[in-house]
Amino acid sequence: MSGSRAGHFLLMQDAMNRYPLWKYVLILFVLCMGVLYTVPNFFGESPAVQISSAKATLKLGPDTVSRALAALEKSGVQAEAVFYEDLGNNGTVRARFATTDMQFKAKTALEQGLNSDPTDPSYLVAFNLLPNTPGWLQSLHALPMYLGLDLRGGVHFLMQVDSRAVLAKRMQGMQTSVRALLVEKRVRFSGLSREGETVDIRFRDEATLNAARDVLSSQMPELALAAVPDAEGQRLRATLNPQALKKTLEDAVQQNISTLSKRVNELGVAEPVIQRQGADRIVVQLPGVQDVSRAKDIIGRTATLEVRMVDESISRGTEESASVPLGSELFKSGKATPVILYKDPVITGDYISNAGASFDQNQQPSVSIDLNGDGGRKMREATRSKVGKLMAIVLFEKGKGEVLTVATIRDELGSRFQITGMESPTAATDLALLLRAGSLAAPMEIIEERTIGPQLGAENISKGFNSTLYGFAAITVFMVIYYLLFGAFSVFALAVNVMLLIALLSLMQATLTLPGIAAIALTLGMAIDANVLINERIREELRNGNSPQAAIAAGFERAWATILDSNVTTLIAGLALLIFGSGPIRGFAVVHCLGILTSMFSAVVVARALANLWYGGRKKLNSVSIGQVWKPTA
């Protein structure tokens, strides 16, 4: 009976140190996927150029590839590959070259071949780098991870929003609203003028001034009203109260950030950083862009939109020969041009809440526009008496206005209306995109610019790689000397941990920065700590007199609780950094949290799979290679 129990116990020990086949298959699958998504990071990059649209009204398509090839062939420049990449709302064309000399020649050739007017280019050509990852890997979405500004190089801008222009624009709209409100309430005033951040309203008597004060304070609570002395009568001065001033500036900065993000993202810059700094400043970082003038072009592509009425005092077709009336402006660029428009806009892009392509009652392409409450009121007031008149939408880029469309007002317009007469559904979709993208709430000035060269980024990568490599080598030497074969198991598990971490970062297309490399180095230390716990637990079981098979099983199982506790508490700290941190801190937190998960898998699952493969099949196991086991003396 005792012999039977002993045999049963040995069989249980043997079973404890063997994984079922499906577990080995699963581990092998994870390792293969890890290799697949890690490998793209080692293919390097080739010099390339990127062609993008210089105007919001110009959309790149696959036909641009043939034009680019023709321009290159004409200049005798050989490209390894030229391809179109669809970025959703717009596209870009990229060309890869064998050498940097070819890259420089190609940039000149494409700029001359694609732009008929060098002073007003329609296409922007910029230097770029493209990964050398084979196409079959890219088809599996196996791509190298993005590198941050400190590793890849690029440009950094600190931009300041013109707060005076923000307030002036707001007060311009406020002046129109005050005039319309007083006219609507039939409060007579003798004059209304704006100077800087104030609006002055003049009245003939005090009673009318008090009536106007009551109307404005009830309908426009954001105004601070004060009666001021006036030699010609009564005058009421309106300014924005402090809360409204602060909110106006905050909204302007936020709108500029949103618009910049949409414009930059359409150009395909990998992982741009656009964030607020302080009350009225915006930080823009464009990794991989080395040409500062090119980067300024990207920033300068932000556009403002205005809806203006057509000055019909000038007959259509005679605009270029006629004298432009005071208060009007001639536009020669865009659809239905030349055309003379009034300078004062009906509304600006600030008031557009949504725009989408649709069809009118005749099933012709059109654009449906939704305005916010204030915009709807302005539109009703402007179009109520102008049914049958012409209205134009103008896009301003780099100080130049382009007429997108001129339409006839069929009825009084409100918060929702349609722009008809679109050439095609594609044209309607493009116009809706421009309207949705919004406009800059205020001009911005670049007050600081820095260029981080690729050489400095390469040096940072080299130092980060070497620090991780030397740390890994030191850990390897220590573990193999101190724990022998189990130390080798731990080192292999550690290598798997780093590989899986890089694979996850590449799969997620996360951005690696210097703090991220520091997080990888920290992960190495934390991951080996779990293996040290397991190995010491196995030694303890052997000191207590357990058989080698039982010691291996108990060592892994009893160390698991300690490993889980220590990693969960560290994970909580990493999640806090991820939630509340920003910029480089978030980059560190992402790598840190992923490293904790991969280290738990590699230390517990992979290391045990190796131990089971090596020792699990031995029925008579007298010892294990885990270094010196110090037993207490009697």
C-alpha cells in the first residue's frame, strides 16, 4: 500500500512539471508573433520625399503618382518606389530613393515639375524617411514603432496666440449683435462705434440710455456696461466682463489647437504633439521633419472661413474693369470668380457647428450646414431682406482669399441651411470637410523654434540601446553564475520579455522616447526580480528536504502570489502616471505598464515552460542545476 502511494506521489510530481501540449503551442505562437512584430524595427529607413497639398482646396489622388513619376523621369532621377497613401480626408504621395543625393535632386525636380507658379505653390515637397520593412510584413501591419522628437529628430515650435486679435474679433461680433438687438427692441441710438476692446453707444437722452442698458444687460450678460461722460449727449460703454474675457481666450486657444491638429494630421506627420502651454501658448512638435521652412508651411496651412455677401452694385462680368466700391473687395481666385464681395463677413467659421455632404430637393449634390445659436441669429438677420441675392463662402490661407462657392439665397436662412450648386458629390464632401475643420480663432506667432537633428536623435538611440544592452549583459552574467541552468532559463525569459514589449509597442504604433527607453531598462530589473523570487523559492524547498520535482512545482506556485502582489502595486502607480501625466511622463507610463504585463508572462509562464521541458520528463531526478543550496547545519 505504501509503495502504491509512493508511486502515485511520484506520478503527481511528474504531472505537475509537465505542460499540456496546447500550452506549449500557445507559448510558441506568442513567441512567433513577438518575433514577427519586433523584426520591422531592425530594417532601418531609406531617404524619401513626401508630396502633399499646399492648399486646402486641392486634394491629392492616385493620379498624382503619374505626375510625380513624369517629373522625376524628366530630370533623370531614379526612384526605388513611388506610391500613393490615402490618409482619409486627403492623401499624400511618397517616393523612396537609394541615396540622399537622389533625395535632394528629387525634391528640386518635383517642386519644379508639379508647381507651375513657384510663388504660389500648389504642392509641398518635403524630405522624409520611410521604413525598409518588406511589403508582406507591412500587409500584416507589422511596422516599426514611432520614435519621438528626442530620438528621431524634428522641429519644435512654441506659438503664441494673438490675444488682442481674439478680443478684437469678439468685439467686432459683439458690435454687430448690439446693433441688431437695439434695432430689434426699437431702442433709438445716435451712433455706435468700436475702439479696441470697447463698444461705445451714443444716445440723445438719459432715458433711452437706461432703456438700452436694461435690454443689453438682460440679453447679453457677458457685457460690462458703464455710462461715461460725453459732450454731445449720453454715451454707454460696453466691454466684456473678466469671466467672458478669460473664456474667450481659452476658447480661441482650444479652437486653434483643434484646427492645427486636423491640418497637421492630414499631412501624415507621424505622431505630432500639439498641446496647450500656459494661458495663450501652443506647443507643436513634428517628429521626423528636418526642414524648418517646410514645418512652417505645415503650420501656415491653417485656414479661416468667412461667409460674405456679393456686392451687386457692380454688374457680373465687369468686376475686373470696374472700380471697387469702398467697403468691398475683389477676389480673383476660386469658383465663380472674379467677384466683388463686401469686406464685413456675415459669419465666420467660428459659428459653424457641423457640415456634411447631402442632396437638395432636386437630388443634386449640396452641403448642409448647422450653425450654433448666435450664428443662426446672425444669419437670419443678414438674409431676411436679401432673398434672391448672392452669397459667397471664402477660404483664407496665408493671407490670400479663395472663393469656394457663390450661391443664391432662396429663402431666409437660419441655424440650418444648404449650399447648392456643387459640381459633384466629391466637391460637396470636400467643402463640408473644410467647413468642419473650422478656422483659426486668432492669428499666432512663432516665438520659439528648435530643430533637433537626426544625428542627435541617432546618438540618443545609441546611448539608450547601449545602456539597455549592458544592463542585460550584466544581469545575464550574474544570473548564469549564481543560478546556473535556472539562471539561463531566467535570461531567456528576460529576452522574451524585452521582445514582447517591443512587439507590443510596434503593434500599437506607440511613440518611443528617451523616457520610454528608461522604462524598458526599469522593466529589465523588475522582470529579473520575479525570476530571482522563483529561483530562491525553489532553493528553499530543496533546503526543506523536498524532492527536485516537488521543489520546482512548489517554487513556481508559491512565488506567484508574491510576484502578483508586487507587480499589481507597481501597475497601479504606472496607471496613475498614465492617467494624470502628460507628454514624456505618459510615454514612460505606457512602456512601464506594458513591461509589467510582459514580465509577469515571461517570468512565470515562459521560464516554467523551459524548466518543464528540461526536467519534467525525468522520472528519477536527483538534483537540479540551480547553484549552491545552503542547508542549515544540525
